[in-house]
Amino acid sequence: MNAKGISCGFAVLAVLLSGCGDAIHEGLTGPYILIAVDADEQLSVSRYVGDGISIGRIGPVVTDAGWNTNYIVAAVRPEGKPGTPPSYYYLDIAKDSTVGDQYQAVTGPLSKDEFDKAKQKLGLPEFSRHFPRLR
């Protein structure tokens, strides 16, 4: 194999390897992450349980997220429907568990008004991470 063939081989390998791993993988608080495995359109709030395994809690498609030590909040639009107004969710970290219903600590979908009322009452965090390309 000549140098040109080797260069092409490395280029193909680099492209294939770039597809490995997560499209998005960001830590939030504790075991919680924002994750999209293959495509940004899969972005969800999940609980990491170890060995590369996470269990979905909110989404997809998460367009905005925020968190503190008590809550995680997310704006979510329906998959395949860009431009659709989001629904709102919050996860009460103290009520979450790796046992039982994976959504037991999640409240939503909520309208903007319902979410704003819950935000006032519970002291939910502001959205601090934004994904405008997913809106």
C-alpha cells in the first residue's frame, strides 16, 4: 500500500471513530447528565447509573435546562417538530431513585404558566444551558 492509500485509510478511520461516543454528554449535578447518544435530536436529561448506562428522566428533545442541588428543569419540544412551543418539566432530585418508576420524581408536561407558578412556589432554578439549534 502506498502513502496515499495509507492516508486515505487513516482518514476513513478518523471519520468512523468520530461517530463513536455521545453527540452531547454534559454533567449537571450528582449523577444527572444531559445526553444525546447518536444525534442532538435525542437530547435528554438522564441519570447515570454506571458502566456507560444512563436512564432517561426528561426528554427528548431538551432545548433548555437548568439545575441546582434540589431540582433539574427542562424545556422540551416534541421529536421531529422543530419550532413547536416547548412543554416544561422539573425533576425533584430528593424523590428520584434508581428503583421503581424512572419518572416518579418528574413533574410535567407543564404549560409555561404552570411552570412559572411551580418555579415561584418551589424556587426552581433558571435555565442556564440552552440549545437554540434544537428549538
